[in-house]
Amino acid sequence: MVRRAEVEEFLYREALLLDEWRLDEWLTLFEEGGRFEVPTTDWTGWDAASGGAFVTDDYDLIKARVKRLKSRKAHAENPHSRTHRMISNVVVLEQGDETVWITANFLIHRYRDGGAFTYVGRYEHVLLVSDEGLRFRVRRAVLVNEAMEPGARLSFIL
């Protein structure tokens, strides 16, 4: 049985890796075959067809995203944004034989090109539970912002 404290530690470590732009290490938090999703603000539930998406990456696209973000070709993130993430309200929703469904709130402050932007939302993840620890099977970041501020963009990882 996975305890909330274990999930919190996993999410806090992920936030640290992303804030420090340690993207190769972040990638190791996914199982092969994992998914990364950021639905649009009209999304209404777990069915992918219930709205649009900003990001719907399978594992190969996640690897390509990391490679691109680390290169000079990612002009929107060169140099990369400075971020500060806060995770709260972590809840273990359901546990299966090899997975755990969790939710948590996030607040991300992003600093880029002299601007400060705030992203608010919740995570809805399916985590694989293995002997090696927790891994993302589905990593979903759901924005609750009604609109993006002028100059805000999703060129970084939520």
C-alpha cells in the first residue's frame, strides 16, 4: 500500500528536478510507455475526447520534448525559464495492484523575459508502483486558469 507521504516525496522531488532544469533525471520518473498530458481549459474529465489538449505526449514524444528543451533550438526556452513550484493537497484517490491514482494542487511561478507568470492547477496522475519506486504512467497537469496572461506560454513543463 502506497502512503500519501511517499506520493508527496515523489511529487516534491519531481518539482525540484523541474525547477532545477534537470530534465534527464525528470525523464527517469516515467515508465516506458508513460504519457504526459496537459488538457485545454475546456476539458471535462478522464476521456481524452472530452476537450482539446495543449500536450498529449506518448513516451517517445516526452523524450523528444526533453531533448528539444535542452537544445538551443528551443528558442522559447533558451535560456530556460526560472520556475518555482509549490505542491499541496496531495490525495491518494485509488490503489490497484500495480498503480495508484493521485491528485494534488500546483502553483508554478515562472519568470521569463522580464515577466512573471502564475500557473495554477491540479495534477491527476496514475503512478506505477514497482520495486524501483513510483513512476508516472500518466502525468496530467490540468490548468484552472481561465485564460493565459499576455506573454504567458506553455513552452516549459507544467
